[in-house]
Amino acid sequence: MSLILFDAPGPRARRRAHIGSAIAVALFAALVGWVFWRLNDREQFDSELWEPFTDRGIQKAIARGFGATIRAALFAILLALLLGVILAAGRISSRRWLRWPCVAFVEFFRATPVVILILFLFIAFSGDLEPIGDDLSDALPDRVASILGTDQFGTLAPLVIALMLYNGAVLAEVFRAGISAVPKGQREAALAVGLTQRQTMRQILLPQATRIMLPAIVSQAVVALKDTSLGFIIAYPELVRVGRNIYDTRFNILPTVFIITVIYVTLNMALDGFARWLEHRQSRRYGRAAAAAAILPAGTMADGGV
């Protein structure tokens, strides 16, 4: 059966596509030009509004906000990945007592808005978390405590835990779908040669499913990165909170929003670029493995046969 869903475009179709693309680009350029004209008409490009960003104190504040954003996003993404793997393993388990609690957990936290989780955790536990942060600051070297943000633990922990719960629940579904997409013959073959369920999952299913899941994982990581801006509502000093402090004192809201937006877009593009590099690296590795397997004589095994 042919996998082609439509015929290749002919000369007239290609010409229409080129014309449509040119019109779309022209309309977009006109829209951008109009926006810049309106901003200039409202004196939003005056040097007085942009001059604060040359101030060393403002630059340090933005750098601290950048670090706080990266810290929260990194902790949340790593913990969400770990939680997602655990929940996915529970969801596909044959034991009902393990599967149903995981299903309930995933469905509940997927349906709960992140902002509600953040507010609940902050209101319920911030008083208990701040002393923990103080104890960690005293116990850890100053450099390590600064990297971990122990002085912000009362707001950092609720934000990270909320993002972990929501994104972990979403990633659990991503992992479950990715594992289910691996052909059943792979699992059956692994069990047939004597691998345990755990070995089959770790050595056979997850490596293959990772290539399928990678785009969705990166997409969810971008969501987690952007959702760190919700820390604004509990006074976590991330980029949006820092931007608010800047334009409250300098009265330059549009330039500040532009700078913060550029930083977020750059971060997301860097994350997407890393994912593309990782996917390309995996493709090359699997390509070499497939080529090595192809040159083995028929009836032999990579481990030396029997």
C-alpha cells in the first residue's frame, strides 16, 4: 500500500504556493512595520526609556532573575521527568493496586491549574519551608547554597513542586504513549530470551521509546520553563517579577516587557536547539548500530550466538 497521501505539486501549484508565501511575508512585514510605527508615535523608542538597561544595578537584577528562572525550571524539569517515569511505569503495570492510584494521580494533577497548585502549596507550607531553607543555608557551603537558592526556599519550593506535579503527570502520559508505540514484538522477544520485566523496560523499551517521545518531552520542558513566570504571584524573584520591579520604578513597561520576552524566546530556542542536537546524535548512534547489525552473517547473534 502506498504511503503517499497526495501528489507532488506541479508547476502551477508551486507558483501559487510561492505567491501565497510572498503575500503572507508582505502582510507580516506590514504588520510589524505598523506596530513599530505606533510604538515610535508613542515615544516608546526614546533613549530615556531604554537607558535604565545600561545601569549596572539593573543588569545585575536581570541576571539574578535569569538565574532564578533557570534554577526553578531545571529543578522542575528534572523532578518532573523522574516523576513521569515512575507514574508511567505504574500506569502500565499489571497490578491493579499500583496502576489505579497512578491513573488517579495523573488525571487529578493534569486537570488542576498550575497557578492553583502554586498558591495552595505556598499558603499551606511556606511557613514550614522557610526554616528548612535557613537550615540548609547554614549547613551548606555558601557557594552551594547560592546555587541551590536556599535563601529563596520559601517561594522556590512551592513553585518547583507545583511544576513537578503538573508536568510529571503530563510526562507520564507521554512516556506511556511512547512505550506503547514500541512494537509489541520487542517486549515479547526480550522476555523470550530471559530478560526480566525491569530489564526489558530499561534496556529495550525505554531506549526505543525515547526517540519517539523526545519532541513531546522538549515541548513540555518549554512549558515548564515558561510556567516559572507564575512564581510572580508568590513573589519568587524570577524574570517577570524582576521586570515588574523595574518598570514600577522606571515607568518603562514596553521596553521592559520586550527585554524579558527576548530572554524567554532565547531560552526556548536554546532548549529546542539542544533537543535537535540530541535527536541527531541519537539518530547517528542508532544508524551505526543498525549498520553493524546488518553486516552480521545470517543466523548469528551480536553476543556471539549459542
